[in-house]
Amino acid sequence: METATDPLTGETFYKKRNNQVFANRKNQIKYNNMKALKKRKSTANINRVLDKNRTILISILEGKTEVSKSYDFLLGTGFHFGCSTHSIKRENNKWICIYDYGYMLTADKTFRIIKL
């Protein structure tokens, strides 16, 4: 029988299958949960900012399709301009997006906000 070392506990065990990595199912679950937790923690701060920005955009639109707001107004709501999910080009304009909402700088520090 072939032996292997469990990545979680470091114990040596006899493999029951040729692709077995962990000594038992409990170790596999614990290892994968720890790995997922590490990943969630690494993205938690940025996800918190993105969620807050999205919530702000939702509350500003209030069911409308488009709204214009000033830079100072958005800052006052706690909006963080340095954080977005992606950008798109629409009608030769670049829209900064946060999930399914977008905003674009127009004139005089005014932003157009839309739901995509």
C-alpha cells in the first residue's frame, strides 16, 4: 500500500485510493474551510467598500433610471471613488461600474448615475 502525508495534520497514512490526499473526510473539510476563510478574509475589506458603494447608488436612484449628483454630495454619503468592479464603454463614454450600477463624470464635478 502507498502512503501519503495529510496536508492538514502532517500525519502519514495509508492511501485507500490512488488520488487520496487527506487521511479522512473530516481533515479534508477542515482544510478546505480554513482555505476558504483565508480567501474571504483577504477580500473582506474591498467587498465591504463595494457593498457600501452599491447601497449608496441604490438609495440615490430611488427607482429612477438616471440621476445626476455632485461630487461633494457623493462624498458626503460616504461613497469611495477608488473602488469599482469594472468599467464599460457606452455611447463613447466610459462608465465606472459597481456590479450593476454605473457612474460617469460629466461637467463641473457632477456624476451621472444609472442602473445598467
